Amino acid sequence: MNMLIENLKLVHLEGRETNFFRKISSHDLLVIDDWGMVKLEGQTQHDFEQIIDDRYNRKATILASQLPIADWYSVFQSELIAEACLDRIVHKALKYQLSGESLRKKY
């Protein structure tokens, strides 16, 4: 997620938003790891909403998070944007919840 946020900031500085969003929406699968570790504020939350909206019902998106789904609203600065994104994310979502000890502790 951190890399996505940094790329979003960079494309805005360079004026490459259209190409960036087109490229993101063209991939058959987008995996966003560490979802919810960083609060989305300002333009970043609008950009994330655009990414989710562009992919909705067209392409697959995986969000991997340690944050409980009930707390996902707190990731957004705006409740309205949170509602728009999360409605699209959970509408046809398949949820897999892993349990047990972290495999990182084993190795």
C-alpha cells in the first residue's frame, strides 16, 4: 500500500494521472498488501476511490490486511469516500480470514 501511495503522489507531481490510472485498471489482478496500515487523506483517498471504481465489476482486486473489516472505515478521512469504496469492495467480495500463529514465527 505504501508503494501505491508514493506512486500516486509522484504521478500527480509529474502530471501523469491519466496514464497511471489507465495502466492500473488494465491489469487483470491488482493485489494491495498491508491495506489499512496508512490512513488515506486528501487526494490519495480520491485516487484510491477512482482505482476501486475503475476496477469494479471489471477486474479482480485482492486486499490483504491485518485490520478487521469493521475498522476499514477509519482508513479514510472522508466517510462519504469510505462508503463509496467499501461498498464496491465488499459487494461481491470473497472473504478469507486466516487464523493461527504467524508463519514468520516458525522460520
